[in-house]
Amino acid sequence: MGEDPVHGRSAPDSYWSTANLAEAMPGVLTPLGWSVWGPASELGARHAFYAMGAIPAAERMIPAAEEERFINIFYGRPAARVDYLASIGDRMPGTSAEAIATQLLGSVPPGFVSRPTRKRYPFVALRLPRTFATTPSAVRRVRAESDAWWRAELARTPALEADAARAQLRAAIGRFERNVAIQGTALIACIQGVYDQLARLAAAAGVDSAPLMCGQGSHEETAVVEDLWAMGRGRLDLARFLDRHGYHGPGEGEISGRVWREDPTPVEALLDGYRAMGDDADPARAEAVRVEERRRAEAELLAAQPAARRGAGRLVLRLARTYLPLRGVGKVAFLQSLDVARAAARRRGALLAAAGVLADPEDVFFLTADELTGRLPQEPAAVVAERRARHERYATVRIPGMFRGNPAAEPVGGDDDADADAESNLTGTGASPGTVEGRVVVVTDPALAEVEPGDILVAHTTDPGWASIMFLCQALVVDIGGLLSHAAVVARELGIPCVMGTQRGTRALRTGDVCRVDGSAGTVEVLKRAGAPR
């Protein structure tokens, strides 16, 4: 067999986690998907660490040995080296290995030993303040640039010939790498630190931190929900919606996925649910409630502070209002860049199929970026067939959410029935407060979701394209992720309970089960199994 572009190697003592990366890079990645995401995510993370002062210039580039990389891939699933990420926390003042690993990836490796050091503090003092001050404007700038560029590039893609399609793909990948780096810097160097400081301030004052983390007004994470609501009320048409949000869609982080601008069927299917909801469910009202709750929580927090510390408290609150909403802004920029790469790849595939090089235009996703922008393999059809078969085989196995060394793959469905028959409660991280009871809907593909208002959505992970489904639900339960994962952020903004990191919710629960979700305690209690007598 030829070289496997979507399965790497690990050092035996390295810890890995798929949390959060599975949110950005869903399912089993295609060779083209990983060849775009792999370098971008590695360079982006290292750019952020350097901008913080945590690593020297010599560590900014991708290591030649894949065992030394921060981001790797196993059986088509990307994973991040938790021990390396935790070591970054050990080098930073004001945070810790445990805090960074937990907030970004959902957990700390079993038996992990923190080794704080101050060796990088002088570099942090030199670089971090400038990075912190300039990042918000950089994020907003690339968001505006990418939006205009996305529209202009998509308009010309259908007429591109081979050389021009190659050039567009190359340019889109370059822009994607830049935008991922800026987003990574915003998240790791800025948003994470502000979140930690706000959480500590709230804990010290004995105040619930959840209302403080949201309610900054309308932002990117909920813009899709607001516009779907407007469509359901006849205030926005489909063409305008797609012009704003067409780069979203099922599995939008995988380059081979079909986003809404290519297939708006999932959008149209959702509208019935939105139309069925009463006017009191207007997301603008929920937004106003969150804003008022945040203001009350801020006043309560400041009142609980000693007079001498209220100035520092006000500063942290002001920073939270500036930085926490940036998480979704930078994400739009890299999703639009990826969408142009998607369009260019599909154009390249159509041309190669027309020339008889590929049997199917979609075969293009089983070639790598280097092969599509440079020289094709000697026998493209044979290479594609081998990689496609491997991709299908990887879809029949899963790997643990956290593991050490090279992971063992187990068949999908191996212990699913046993998990579903277990009556024990699920536990995870309480990411958005509140307690509700309702019918469970387990969703693995948002394009095929049949969710009704008031359901409890159970998913393995989510991306921004899921926000439209989340709005219809009264609670969220997610297998993997932490407090800054997409589902957690959206749940807080929508004001619905959310439990993250249950690990096995999609296997332990069935559609039709009735559960009680406690988003404060982080628990999910099975009240009745589907089909069981009352």
C-alpha cells in the first residue's frame, strides 16, 4: 500500500486529545482536508505560542519529525498533544497547565505532572502585551477582508481553467493558514487568558460566572440563528441568507463537505421548526435577557469586591466584553478561506474528470494539496481508489477521545448496545446553567437532523453550522469539548442548559429517551428509555 496521508505516528509517552479539533475538523478527514488543515493548525498554534512569548523563534516552524508535532492525525481523526499544550501553560504567568488543557481540550492527561517555570517570563513580558493589544483589530480586519474576497473569488471560480484553478487553490490555502494563525492567537493568547481571569474573579467573589461569559450583544456565534428567525418570519429571503452564511453547512470544516451555498436543502428543512415557534422565542428577546443578566452579574461581582480591587474588576469585565466575542469573528474568516479552497478544488476535480484523469470530480478530495497544486501522482485513479477504500475503512472504527502513544482503533458499534442499556447517569462539565427535562434526539449528521422545538440535542461534537439546530432545542449534551467549545458558547448565548465532555452520550442515549439535563452540575439523568413503559 502507498503512504497513508491521514494516519501519523506518536511517541510512546505523548498524550493526545481529539476534543475541540473534532469540532473544527469533523469526522474522518480526506487527504485533501488534512493536507490543508494539518500545516495550518500546526503553524497557527505555534504562531500563537510565539506571539505570547512561550516558545523561541526556533520552535515556530513545523518539526520534521511528526512525533514532535503539536497536531497530528490518527485513522483520519486529528488530535492535539495535550502534554505539549500543558507545558505552554506552565511557561505562562497568570495561568497553568491544568487551566489551558481543561479550557481548550476539556481535560488533563491522567497522571500529568505540572512543572511551572519562569524562564520564559521575560519574553512573555516583551511579546504578550503587544499581541494582546493588536489582536482584536487584526481579527476584525481579516474578517472584513475575507468576506469581500470570498464573494469575489466564488464569482470567478466556475470559469477557471486548470492553471487558474490551481492558483486559486494555492492562494486560498495561504489565506487559510494566515487566518487560522490569527484565530489561534486570539483564542490562545487573548480569549483564554481573559476567560480565566473572569472565572477566577467570579469564584473569589462567590458569583456565578456563566452570565458574565455571554450577553455581549449580537455576534457571529448566533448570527445564523437570528437570520433564520428572520427568514421564518418572512423578513429575509434565501438568496440573502446564503450571501451572508453560505460557507456554513454540515461538516463545514472538512473541505469535501457540501455547504449551504452548494446545497441549501438543510436550511429549508429547518425553517418549518422556526416558523412553528411562538414570537416569544424570538432570539432578539433572548439576547436582551442575556445582556440584562450580564449587567446584573457584573454589578453583583463588583459589589462583592473590596473597594480597593474594584478598579481591577472593572478592567477584567471590560476586557471580557472586548475579547470573548472575538472567538466567532476569526472563525468566519478561516471558514470563508476554506470555502474558496473547496470551490477551487471542486473546479479542479471537474476539469480532471472532463479530461479523463479522474473517474469522478469528487475524487479530487482524495488527492493532497501538494498534488493538486503541483504534480499529480503517476496513477491518480489507483491512488484515489486506495485512499478512498482506506477512508471508508476508517469510518468503521473510532479512537478514544484521549490516549497515550499510538491509539488503538475499535469497531464502531462494538459496545454501543451495552452503553445504551446502561441506566447510569452521564457526567461531564456544566457549561451553561439550568435544569430541563425532555425527549432526547441523538444527531450524528446535522443535515439529516429531525429536531423538534423542545428536544434535547445529543451530539458527538458541533461546529457553527449546528447553531441553527441548537436554537430549536431546550438543552445540549455533547460528547467532547470544554467551556470554550462552540456548543458551550452558543448554549450560554441562547440561555439553554449544556453539558460538555460526557464522552459517551451519543452511545449511551437513544433518540426518544427522556432525560433530565442539569447544566450547572454537569449531569444527565435517564428518566425513561425509548419504548419503555411509563
